[in-house]
Amino acid sequence: MAHKNKKPKRKSPLLAVSSNQNGSSRTQPKNPQQRTYSIPDYRLEEPAFTVQQNCEGSAVCYEISGDLDAPVPPIRESEYLDKKQCIEIYRWMILNRKMETALENLYKQGKVVGGVYFGLGQEACSCASAYALKRDDWLAPMIRNQGSLLVRGFAPRDMMMQYMAKADSPTGGRDGTSHFGDVEKRNIVSPISMLGDLVPVMAGVALGARLQGRNIAVMTYIGDGGQSTGVTYEGINFAAVQDLGLVLIIESNHWGYSTPSELQFRVKDLAERAIGYGIPGVIVDGTDACQVYDAAHQACERARRGEGPTLIEAKMMRMKGHAIHDGADYVPKEMFEYWRKRDPVVRFENYLVKAKKWLTPPENEKLIADLERFLEDEREFAVNSPMPTPESAAGGVYCEAGCHDIKPKYAIPKTKPKTKMRSSGDLKRSEAAVHLK
């Protein structure tokens, strides 16, 4: 949840390049009539391959070309994380990975209602980004961000019961996927299946906090395919114009369902779209937990200072299909193999055990064994919990007493004093409480 961070050793590129009031990274052009923007790139490698469509008869397949034998880069040293924090993030990542494996087994046993969506290969992005949030900040995860839900306080049993539609699940058995949140205690907004809709929703959360006298960070995610939806543009633009603390993480995982990124958009990096909004954009290696955390931490700090939104593009690979029913046969096997060598959990384990020596091999084995025992207890609890009773389906359908008793989260919004109309016979009125600028 909330973490006390050490002071940075040096100015970060994201914070240092901003030179205008909107926070856009800009370099001085030779021609004063032109503007040249730069997008900081934290990555220690830039994959040099492309995916092309190849049609043979009525079948559509894809081929990959380029350098697929490049060595795996090291983990980039964090400017903020200490030993304890790195081990905590590592623990969340392992729990995320193993919980999804347990969900897959439950699905194969016929215990899951509906489908299951996995974030295999994206654990560093989900866990490290959510770790950068403080207690008063808000999170809106997507279907693959179950690791972020763990970091914010949900238990593995909650997600298992949710997928099995159990009575004790966060939605009381009314939903069999990931549509749940907690706006009262954990500041989590439920995922929305219409991709991009969470972006304006979270901009509204940040605006609501500002009307109550607070600048907070609000974080949400979007995929490379969903980033092209109109509502995403509208939400980012509104947050940019109003300087709202939106931290938008693009999970650039190379495939929008079965369509490769090369056939979705023309720009080389989706972070370049930040230029059009006049906000900072940054690129990170989504399989490097330290890079993800540093960029998220910097973006959250900007948000809390009231300096507006940040767009973070995390480059990685979705190592399974869109959902459990999707075998991802359309992905070239060479592409999976390339990213399998860059497994975020394995990379972070090597960093902690071999490079930093912050964990000895026996300590690492004990950490993993303890998580496996904990997860088995969570699974048993979820499997043995009851299904909802038929009559409970009627609950929550209609308005019940107190369901609209919505109180301010931080403070009472300020309004201007009442003023009289010109005519003494008219009623008194107050000006609108919402003044966007």
C-alpha cells in the first residue's frame, strides 16, 4: 500500500526534461517556429524484429523477422527501491504468477464459471506499478492486472471465489470474471469491459478529489489495441487540459487479441501519442520491475503535485492468448521464445539472488515454499465456500435504503457564497460548485 521512498540519487529523465507548464518534454529546435519533443526511454535494449502478415490461400498467418538472438539485458538499477521493497515486489509477482496457475487448474477442473484472463509475462508491470501508489491514491485495473489487486489488498481467495461465482466473492456470486472493485476501503474502481472507458472515469476521480482540496494519483491501464479507442483519447485530453493526476500505463504487449501491433498503428512507440496531448510520455521495459516502478513513482509524484497526467508505455509480451479459450496459434513460436527468455519473474529472481545477493538461494526457496502453502490454503477456502442461494439474486437489483448515501472521500467541496439576483423578488441562488479551471 503506502511506501516511504528514498530520495532519488539523481534527477530522473522524466522529471528533468519537462520545461513548460504542461510538463511536455521538449528540446530547443533550430527553427523557432517548430517544436521538437523527446520521449525518454528507460529500456536497456530495443527489440529489433517485426511481424508481418502472410496469407496462404484462405488462411492468415504471421511471420517474424529480425534479430531474435539478442542477449537478455540486466535489470536496471532503481533510483528509489531499497532491498526490502524489491523483495516485496518480487513476492507479489510470484504470488500473481502462482495464483493464475491455480486459476487455470480450477478452470480445467470445471470449477470456474465463464472464462479466465491471464497476465502471464506482465507481472512486473502490474505489481510494480501498483506498488508506487499511496493509500489515498486510486487504482482501476484491467482484466490482466490481478497482481495490482493483490498489492492493493485483495486476497487470492477473493479472485478465485470471483471466478467461481461463490457467495463470498467480492460481487456475491453475481459476476464470474474480474468486474469487481472496492471504492470504500481500497480505492479500487472495477474494470470496465468497454476498453478505454476507465480513462475518463479515473480523470473524474482525480477531478472529484481536487474539488475536495486534494491532488492525488489515479492509475489505470490500457492495452495497445484499446489505446486506439475514441474514449481513451477524450479521457486523456480532458485530464491533460485540467492537469489531473492520471497515470495511464499502456501495456504494449504486441497483440490486440489476434492482431499484431504492426497492423494496429503506424507510430513506432505508443508513448509518442503523449506529444499530441502535451503531456510527458515515457517508455519502459515492462519485464523489468525496477524500470516500471521508477516511471510509475515519478508519474505519481507529478500527479500529487498537481502537475497533470503522464503516459507510460510498458513494452512486454502477453505470453498466453486473449483468454483461456484462446490458444494463441496466430503468434509465431519464435516470438514466444524470445520473450520467454525475458520472463519478468525469472529476471527479478536472478537480480535479487545472483546480482544483488539480497536473497540467498535457501531464502528464496523458503519464500516460494511459503507462498505455495499460503496459496493452497486460499484455494481450499475458495473451493469449499458456498454458492449463492437462488433468492439472493434479487438483492442489489433495486435501490435499497442508504445505497445512495455518498459522502465526500477527503473533504466537503467548496462553493462560492450565495448572491442575490438583481430583482429583489427572485430567489437566491448559488454558483455551480464545479469550476473546471
